Amino acid sequence: MQDEQQEYAEQYSKREGFTRIGLYLALGLGFMLAFQYWMLPQFTAFVGEAHCYEWGGVSGIRWVFYTVFAMMPLVFALVSLACFPIGRRAFKEGRYPPSGMKVYRPTRINRTAFAHFRGAIMMAMPFVFSAIAVVGFISIHQLDVNLEHADMSQCTFTDTQ
């Protein structure tokens, strides 16, 4: 009896669902392959010889720290910006999924306090990741990176200057 009174969110048609899932799988697979076979080997090779490089007066070791502690959270903040409009609508309407949002399977519309909470979390994610990036950026300056013990004989590049 309760199910008859429940309101459900609008669903994608089977064709729309397969098209979108196929697109997401193709993009995800492309990114995963590029990361696994191009970005990760280059980053691993760079980390092994980071003490050999310097760009803009900043050592390669510091660039590794910037990448891990500041840039990665910043990328997560940019990606989580996609959640912000959905969270704002869910918080404003007091329901999740918000009106106009399609879903892949039958989904009951939640009109409880949890819908407000979910909307607030989705709106807060970009700010949380941005704060982590700022803290990471500030913390890098407080790290004491000792380059006196770096073994420059292990560097494989040749200096042409």
C-alpha cells in the first residue's frame, strides 16, 4: 500500500541509459589507459630522479610535493564542482533526486532531512577539497627538504649548458 503512494524520479529510457553508460565506459577506459601507460610511468621515472631537476627556481622534489599535496586535491575540487548544482537543487527543493534529474533505475524520491544533508554535502565537496589543497600548499613550505645528500651521479641526463 505504501509503494502506491511513493513518488519515483524520472528514469532514462533504455536507449538513453545504454548510450550514456557506453560513453562513460569509453571515456573512463581511455583515461585509465592513458594514466596507466603514459602518465604513471612518466611520473614514476620523474620521482626517481626528482633531485636532478629544477624549474623556475623550484627543485624537482618540491614539484613532487606540490603535485601530491596541492594539485591532486585541487583536481578533485574541480571534478566535484559537477556535484554542486545538483546539491544546490536538492538542498533548495528538500528532495533527492531533485526535480528534472533522471535516474537509471527506479528510485524513490527522498523528502526527509537526509535529502537536505545530501545536498549540503554535495555543495561542500568543492570547498573541502579546495581547503585541503590550500593546507597542502602551505604545508609544503614548512617541509624541510634536504638536498645536500642528493646523489647527482645517479642522474641520467646530460647538462648541455
